[in-house]
Amino acid sequence: MARRAAAKPATKAAAVRPPVADTSAASKPERAASAPKRAASEPKSDASKPKRASRKTTPSPETLTALGLERLIGLVLSETARNPTFKKLVTAAVASLQGPDAIAALIDRRLTALERGQGYIDWQKQRAFAADLDAMLTTVVTELAALDPRAALDRLIRFLGGANDVLGRAEDSSGRIHGVYERAVDAAASLIVDLPADAAAGVATGLVTRLGADGYGFVETLMHDLIPRLPEAALPPLDAALADATPPAAEGRTGGEKAWASQLARSRLVRMRQALADRAGDVDAFIAFEQAVSPEQPDRVRIAERLLAAGRAPEALDWIRRPQKRGPVVVTREALLTGHFDPDAPERARQAVEIRILDSLGQTQAAQALRWEAFGRNLDPAMLRTYLAKLPDFEDDAALDRAFDHAVAHPDRYRALAFLTHWPNSTRAARLVMAHRGSWDGSRYEILAPAAEALERTQPEAAAELYRLLIDSILEHGRSAAYGHAARYLEALDGLTEDPEAYRGTLRRLHGRKAAFWSQVRD
């Protein structure tokens, strides 16, 4: 009974329900016939209308002008209440209406606060602190520099002078704060070179006195940025100031932190004088400064290059061939981040300069012998191309075949595969792959992946072999970050073999539980 009673309202509701339009097939022609009339009476929708609306809402001079002054003032005041950094920028812009002294006073107060600060700036405060510094620097560069460039320059130099104290009490693993100081260096250099020659010389020589407290090297970087750009008249007084500030060379071997600091300061100053000598084209002074800084391991390449440019090729050849003990190799930040460290790069650079010197002396055969030697050691394609270009007519084909034979027999088969792939010689590359079948290391993806892609069209069997190696290595070692690459390799492999399911079946048997991989594989 209860169930029937509950059903009655539904029945009643159905009785009073409004009639529904007929959606049967019989009514469709009528609707279709009326569609052209509606299309004719209604404007055609423009697919680009949303894009126009989007452009009209993007902040621009036109759209902001349309808002009106009062609305903009309200938005600015609201943002200043929320954003302390933005408030400082607005305050500086307002102060600019009163002249450069008002802006300078704002900046001086901030610089004084920085110089007196003692609290530690941990990682939680780092972002806000860096934004605050950047706002002050922006004020100097955009507001004060436009009204009084010299006053702006004085504040930039003062700011750089306080880098030791600020960075000494800040956690700056992200490099944000360091980046603000680097920006200040660029801004200061631009302002100095725009000064008259005597004023630029005065500022540059004044920076010399700040080098002693330049623990993070910002003033040193500024000096090296300035040397190629200063007016000629500013160079002699700068060199004299550097010479007066350079401490004497230590006699014999001395130890201790104080002696080491003195030697480092001397090296920095001598390097600046060397840069000045280089700017003036004084090769002998350049060599003397190089020997003063590094008497046991002077940079033969830099010396030889300058002697060669000065037309002193015999002396350059003597320098580039001088025996030298192998010292520490400088590793760049890029090499550390990418892991592409090449310990043979210094010797290759030295040999390249030697070849240039031999060519300038007309010793063509000796230069060619060095080119072939360099190619044979490193399989350098650029060196081989130059070698072939220097050969007499009709000798390059035989020499190229000899180079390919040498590459195939090279002890480093990965280097050989990279050379043959990029030359390119796909036939030889495929032979090399199949000759060492089963012994390639699938983790050498930086060599094998480009080779597989290059061989897909002309050498499918070798490409398939490399793709299988790459996939197996990724899955066997569980490199989940590379599962997407493995899925793409598997898709490419499907078009290279007659029975792709056989290999897929093997993968499912061995790695069927790696759901993160199989979720990226197309069926």
C-alpha cells in the first residue's frame, strides 16, 4: 500500500507535465528546413571572437587608459597594501617627482639598514629579501639614474661594497641574492663607460681600493667588464693605480693563510694589468704578466695566439711546443651540471693553435700530419673535414675511406659510433652495431639513442638492436623517469621488426608488473 501511495504523486505529476516537443525522425526535416532561415537571419558566429575578447582584457596602455585614473589609483593602492616590494617601487616613483635628492635619500636609508643589519637571513626569508634588494636596485637604475647618473653610480658602488656583509649572513643556495649583485655590476659598468674619459678614469681607479674587501669578486668582475670598454685616456691611470696596489712577489715558498691571501690578491691585480696590456696590444707585457702569475704553468695557448696575431709566428710555435707539466683542469659550472667533462679539451685546443701556426708558416705537410693525428685520436669530424679540404684533388675519397676504416677499428666503439652516425655513414655505423652485438651498454643513451634514430630509415635491423638495448636497460634498472622514452622506443621498434609482438611478449613476461611503464605504452 505504501508503495502504491508513493507512486500516485508521480503519476499525477506526469499528468500535468507540459507537452514535450516531438523529437522523432519525422520532425527532423522540418527543423533542418528552418535552419537555413535562422542562419540567414542571425549573424554568423566568429570563431576568433574569444581571442579578441582576450586581447581586450590583457593589460596594455590602451586597456589601462580605458579604466580611468581613479580606478587605476585604487588598484595601485590596493596592491601597495598587499605587496611591500611594490609599495617601495611606487614610493620611489612618487619621490622622483621631488627630484634626485628625494630618491637618493630613500636609497641611502635602505643601504644604511643593509650595512647595519646583523640578523641571519634563512631560506624562508631569502625570496622576500632578494625581492627587496631587487626593488632597491630597480629604483637606482630606473629612477635615480634617469635624473642623476653619477649619484646612481655612487649608490651602486656602495651597494657592491656591502656584498660581503650581506651574503655572509644570508642563505643563498638558490643564487637569488647573488643574481641581484650581478645585475648591479652590469648596471654600474654601463654607467661608468658613459662618463667622460677623465671621470671614468677616476671612478675606475677608485674601484682599485675596494678590491681588498671584494670577497665575492663583484668589484673584480666589474673591473674586467670595464677594461675593454673604457676610453683610451682612462687606461694609463688605471694601470698605474693597479701597479701601486700590487704587493711584491713572495720570495721562496711561504705558507700560512696570510701569505696565501696576499698571493691571491697579487694574482687578481696582475690579471687586470694583463687585461690592460691585451687591450693595448702589448704582447710582451701580456707574456710577462702571464709568467708572473703562473711561472711554472703559463698558458701556452693564450700566449701563442697573441704572438700569432701579432705576426710573430716562429715565437708562437716555440711557445706552443714548450713542454709543460699537466696542472689542474678547470671545470666549468656548465660541465658540472651537465656531466659533460672532457679532460682532453686543453690538449685539443693547444694542438689546434699549433696547426694554425704551421699553416701560417707554410708548413702544410706538418699541419696535415697533426690534423690526421688529432682525428685518429679523438675522431674529431671537424678536424677530418679540414684535413680533406687541404688535400690535392682526387685524393679525398681514398683518404675518407681510410678515415672510416680507422674509425671502425678505434678502441672506443661508442666514439666511433657517434662519429659514423653524425658524419653520416649509416652503412658503416650499422656494421659496427652488429659487429659488437650483445656487448653494447644500454645505459649509454647519449650515444645509442641518436644512433638508433639516425639508422631507422636505412638500417632497420641495427636501429632495432639499439632500441632493444635502450629499452632493456631502462626497465632492468627501473629508471622510472625514463619510462616515457622507453615507451617511445618501443613504438619505433614496432615499425622495424616483422614480429613486434614477440619482443613485447618478452617484456611483459619480464617486466609485466611495471605499471608505470605499461601505462605509457600504446597498444
